[in-house]
Amino acid sequence: MLGQSENFAEIISHDIIVAPTTAKGRSAIAGIRISGLNSIEFTRRSLMLNISCLEANTAQVAKFNIEYNSHLITDKAVVIIYRAPKSYTGEDMVELFVHGNPLLVETLVEFMISKGARLAHPGEFTMRGLLNGKMDLLDAESVSAVIEARTLRSISAVKRITSVNRELKGLYEKIRGILVEITVVLEFPEDEITHVDVKEWLNKLSKIYDYLDDFMCRARNSQALTTGLTVAIAGPPNVGKSTLFNRIIGSERAIVTPHPGTTRDIIEAIVELEGVPVKLLDTAGLRKSEHPIENEGIMRAQTAIENADLLLWVIDSSVQLPVSIPKHQNSLIVINKADLEISDEILKKFSDSPKISALTGEGLQMLLELVSHKVINVPLDALIVSIRTQNFVSKSKESLENCIDALSKEYVDVAQVMLEKADMQMSQLFEPVGCVDIYEEVFSRFCVGK
Ligand SMILES: Nc1nc2c(ncn2[C@@H]2O[C@H](COP(=O)(O)OP(=O)(O)OP(=O)(O)O)[C@@H](O)[C@H]2O)c(=O)[nH]1
Ligand SMILES: [Mg+2]
């Protein structure tokens, strides 16, 4: 990650940058992207690319020829040429698709670097796109969010930003319009402020406020779609926690034996519930033990329970009470081994708890529905936006609220100051100042090649 602005000078330079666009590893095809002034000619010359036509946006197969570390490498690549400004970066750009051998990709990239290109920093292609007006910051942020999304629902929530972006921009322009009107009226007192003006401004600003408020709810509650949720399976030893864990993930990850105290380490797996990534944890059975290794497992289990969004506390249907259950802000008691006889005491005390058999799978579907209900609170129209965007929208909403409050008391001068603030905060979404900060906040987390 870049830390200092001297490195940043590279980012806003016109260097020719190069980077692989596909993940390292063997694959059918691998991509390399080259961008910058004269990058088309540079690529053609340095790789001795045998391109027959230099027409933009057409794919063609071309031979390349390089001599690197005394090896002569000749192969074919699919080449796509993009001419500025019609490219992802807004600059001249070339994309090469070669055989998916990581060694070949690395060699080609290194070779181009030896010929004068520079390895791109993470997110630099997208940053150039932003600086060249190909996209705005919200679009750029959604690029990395799409790549990071772990479920299809998360991808939809990211892509929803495209329409929201348009609407937000419209609101930003409206704020600017009203700000101009208020400023004009304040600067030319001969144009007296009428109640009609104030009422109209209030009306428009309240609608904008409501939209921002709704935006924040949709964004805030959707955090589970990106960060995911944690569900810890815990309980006394031998109640079937690991059997339940294996059953939910659909594989025999955790060791299951009839001996109490089998699980020691925390075992993790990611499952998807209602489109939300859920980290499921299997933990050591909680009991008093003299065994140091088991005790370490128990301590880890206790920490996992504390940090979990939901505690699934498993009880064996046939055991005698009392069973002490740890305090947790969100827990669900599950009666396992329902294929065996359920003790009267358990039946009576936990009449509302789901009864399942991790061994046969009975009751599992209902349990998962209950888990979703207890832990997933993501609106259908959820939005995935960065914390940065959420901060600016939230601050703008706050200033707008103050502005509305002042206007309703007819303190128009105070309202103007507040509206200016709201306008400035919204402007950070579309016309941000301070490229270095933005690079640090937004692009440095991208992968190289994007
Ligand atoms: N009949 C029946 N047996 C079960 C069920 N679930 C688990 N068992 C059995 O109970 C024993 C313990 O199962 P585990 O899944 O290892 O229990 P655990 O809670 O993970 O145990 P520890 O890791 O020792 O705390 C094994 O013999 C399982 O086959 C169930 O639903 N019905
Ligand atoms: Mg276990």
C-alpha cells in the first residue's frame, strides 16, 4: 500500500503501466493490461507483436516474440486495442490474453517493465479512469466491492448503486440549486424572502432528507452482506455440535466420536444463508476439565461465543437438567438427538426450542430458517457502499436536518450555512478533493491490475 505522497506522484503520472488482470495460477487464459500515453505502440514494439490492424475495440490473434534471460519466447495472444478516451482508463490501452501459465504472464510483464513500463499500483487503472472522467467515485468503489462480494445477493446489492448514484447526483444538483436561490435572496435583500419561498425550499429539502435517510438505512443494514455474520455452535460435550456443523456445511470437516471432549480447536466454515455469507464455528464442549489442552479449547470456545452474532446452544435431548447456558445477546437453544427419546424435563422446559437430529437431518431446514430469522436483517433493496460514502451521506443528512430546522424557524442565514455544509459533504461523493487521500481510502485496497 502507498503511504506517502511522493509515491503518489507516480500514480498521477502518465507512465505506461502494466499488470496482470487475472489471478496468479494455471488457467486456460490469463490477461495483461497495459495503459498510458503511447502504450499501444509501446506494446507492439516491445513484444514485436505482429498485429495486422490497429483498429480499436477489435480482438485479433497476434504472434509475440521476446528474448528474455537468453530464452526466445514466441507464442500467440489475443490482442484488444483501445484508443483514448474510449477505454477503461480513458487512455490508450491494450489488453493481451495469453495462455494461462503464470510464468509466461510474469515474464511478459517483467519484459515490458524492462522496456520502460512500470508495474501498476493496486487500483491504478481504475484511479486513472476516475481522473479521466470515465467514472465517478461511487462507480469506482463499486468495482472493488463487486470483486470482493461473496454471494450473488451481495453482487446485486453492489450493482444497485448504479441507479442510486444517478438519483444521488440529482439530489446533489437540487441542493446546489436551492443553495443558489437562498444565497441570491440573502445577498440582495431587496428581493424579500417570502413564506412561499421558505415553504418551497422546506418541501424540497425534506424530500432530499428522506431519500438520504432511506439510503442510510439500506446501506447500514446491508453490512452483513459484506462482512458476513458469525454463528457459533456451542454447548456441553458430546451433544452433537460437530455432527450438526458437518450436517450444515455438507461435509465431514469436524471429527465426530462418542467420546466427550473430541473437539478442541475452533473449526470454521463459510455457508450462505439467504444470500448472506455466514461463518459457522464448531467449538469445544464446555465443561470443567483438568486437561490443559481441553481447557485451552474451552477458553477459545468462550471467546468465540462472546464474539458471535448468534449463539446456537446445543443440548442433548436425553440429558438431565440442569444445563447452564452462557449469557448472550442473541442465542437459540437447539435440542439435538431428537431421534432418541426426549426427556420430559427437556420437553417441558424447552417446549419452544427446535428439536432436531443432526444424525438424520430431521428438523435441519426449520433450524436454518430460525437462524436466518434470528440473525439476518438485511433489506431486500440493500445497498453495499463504502464506509467513506456512508460517512459523507450521513454528515450531509445531518447538515440538511439542521438546515431544515433553521428554515422552519425562518433563520435563513443559518439555513444557508448548513446547506453549504450539506453541499460540501455531498460534493465529496462526486467531486472529491485530495487525490492522495482518496487513493489511500479507496484504491489502495484494490487488486493490482484493476
Ligand atoms: N442419536 C444421535 N446421535 C447423535 C446425534 N448427533 C450426534 N450424535 C452422536 O453423538 C456423539 C457425539 O457427537 P459429536 O458431534 O462429536 O458431539 P460434540 O458435541 O461435537 O462433542 P465434543 O466435540 O466432544 O464436545 C457421536 O457419537 C455422534 O454420532 C443425533 O442427532 N442423534
Ligand atoms: Mg465436537
